[in-house]
Amino acid sequence: MLTVHHMRVSQSERIVWLCEELEIKYDLKLHNRDPMFSPQAIKDLYEIGSAPVIQDGDLTMGESAACVEYIIHKHGDGRLALPPSHPNYADYVYWFAFSNGTLQPAVSRLMSIKAAGVDSSNDTAKRYQGKLDLYLRHVDGRLGRTNKWLAGEEFTAADIMTVFTLTTMRTFYSIDLSAYSNILTYLKRVVQRPGYQSYREKGDLELPLMIDGPAPENFLEKLKSKA
């Protein structure tokens, strides 16, 4: 049976959510941060030491995008991916890649320079913030055109890949989404999905919903205070 290792309050939420959307059988193993980073149990499974980690027979795999692709095609009969014959195939491929290729790294860079003590008035910090603002406008504009999901009328894995950065990741780096009305409408639509609700019940029940504009409370600071 497929086993999913989910570290709470992390991007491995994508894998639990995916499995719930696909309604497939899987064994969920929950892990807590220790206190801010991956616990030893995750490091013992996967030498990179990051979540998610999935196991399927002799296979052990990390990287959320790789795990999503694997599960969709090995366990989900291709559901939540669009085939090349679909008119929105290019949109699906683009937004699936944009999430971890552009959007999430932009937030990670800002997290890193803040952790290094670089002031937000620093030229590099301002340049990185400008990039993130550009990317958020890009997502917001796309959602304004589709009025539904990132790849078009169908909910896909591109949405599963993207939502983490727009919600849970905001607990690690404060992002105010108040100026992005299409993103906020989109997030309210996301949390109404039974698959998303089921993921939260099983994987992150205590995590607040982060679907409003103002930046949520910084979870990283809470973890630091416990270290």
C-alpha cells in the first residue's frame, strides 16, 4: 500500500490533499517538526531530510511535484492531470511548474534574507519583494480570467501544488493578500472542497485556515520561541 509521510505544517500537505481528492487507499504517517525543521524520522527515510516522503513497495520518494506526478499516474488513473489532447494542457503544465519553479522560491528567498537579518529596506530585499508582488499579480490575473481554477474549468494538481504557497507558507513569511481579490475568492472556493477538508481533518486539524487577506500570525516565530 502507498504510504504518505506528512510533516505537519509543511508542503507535504499537498500529498495528503491529493490522496483525499483521488479517494485512494493509503497509509498516512504524521510527523511533527523538531522544533522547526524535519524530525529524525523523516531524515532516516530520505537523505535530503525534507517532507513529503512517500513509500510504495520498494520505492521511497521525496519532492512534492514528483510525488504528485507518481501518485496521479500510478494510483489515480491519471485523474487531476490533463492529457496532451486536452485544450488546457499547456495551462496545466505551466501552472503546475510555476508553483515550485517560480512562486514558492520567491517566498523562500524572502524568508532566507529575513532570517539573515536583512532589513526590508535593503535593495536586494526590495527587489525580491518586487518579484513576489509580480508573481502574485500574475496568479491573480490568471484567476480573474478563468474565474475557476488555474488550468481552466477543471480542478487539477496545478491547484494542489499552488495553494500551499498562498496559505500555509504565509505562516513562515508574512504575505498580505488583501490586494489580490481573485486569489482570495479562489482560496474560499478551495476550502469548500471535501478533499481539502478531509486533508485538514487528518493532517493539520489545528492549523488555522489562511484564506483572508491580512498576513496570518507568523508560525516560525512560535517555533523559535519553543526551541
